[in-house]
Amino acid sequence: MLLPLLCTLILSTQLGLSLVVKSLFMLLLGPGNHSSEVLSNITTVHTSNSSDSSTRQFILGTYNLESSSNFDSYLEEMGVSYFLRQLAQLAQPSVTFDINCQGENRTQISDTDQGDDEDDSNGNENISLSSPQCVWSIHTDAGIKIHDIVFTIGEEVKDTTMDGREVTSKFLLSRPNTLIEEQMGESVNTTLTRNFYEDSMDVIMEVNGVIAQSVFKRKTS
């Protein structure tokens, strides 16, 4: 008699629901990956794409999910189960981008830093962001799971996605403010196109002709 009442009380609170969802997610998918594990999987491929310090200012920072469209259909086409799709709808991820060139560390650059000329003072303004000297990292915190990936532009990286798929990812800069990620899995391939703007990031996801879109707002403080 007390057990059903206790379960009702737990699920009626936001914190209780969050804990239950997190527990179920961890049970199904296991713990998130870590950047130290990802680093050992890097295979370098040299490219000739070019960029500059202004591009970096557009990309660096933290973005919070604001809205999504057709995301459930996209996940279904990816082969994600109904239960995990429902868990994904509850997630409110934040995504942080960092680029470290020649040992330079400028994690989580905020809007107030965008007028600085720090790149000019240390001579990194002429280094292409597509160069193997520039190591990129993407940290995703979905509350119920954390995912990290570290790469250089043009290389192939082994990765485990948030929904548990083993994939090989390759990143390209098609334009100064556009980062394309090609994920190649055993049964399905997908493409994620991230467009960066002054105050937002637009993510277009495509698999087998099914397209979804997510809009993220840049964190300013």
C-alpha cells in the first residue's frame, strides 16, 4: 500500500522524475564517455581547409537547447527505440565548443571576450582551424548523460553516441561558420550540420531523407 503511494510522490516532483529518468537512461546506455578515452581513438587526416580567428569567436562557447522539430521522426529512422525516444524528449542539453591551437586553451569564450585580440598577440591568427595543430572538443551535457568528443578537422574518430551507437565520425568545415559531422555506423549513417551565428547555433540532422532541426541559444553569462 505504501509502495504505490511512494512511487506517486516521487514521480509527481520534477526532481524525482529527473532522477528516475537518469537512472533508467544509465541502466540502458551505461555511463557517458570521457575525453581522455576519445583522445586515444584519434586518427589524423590532413586537410587544406582554411579559417581565421573571427571564425573561432563565432564557434566557441556554450549553447542551450531552445527548440526542436521532427526530432522524434529522426530518432525513429535512426533505429532508436520508443522508450529511448521518450527519454530524449525530456533532455535539455547544453553544448560547449572549444578549439585549442598549439597548446592555447580558450575554453568557453563568452561574448565579452569577442573583442579581444589575444590570438594576434600569440601569433595564432594565421593557423587554420582545419590544421592538425588545432584540436576541437565538443562537450554535451544532457542532464541525464554526458558526451565528449575530441577531434581535428578532417580526421576520423571512433565514438559512442548518446543513444549508445558505435560510430566513426568525421568533421569538416564547409564554410567558416558551418561544421559538418558525418557519422558512419554499422546499420545507418547520418549527417549533422551545425551553423553558428552571433547568438545561436542551428543544427540540421539528416538520415535516410528524414530531416530534423534543433535551435540552440548561446549562453551569455
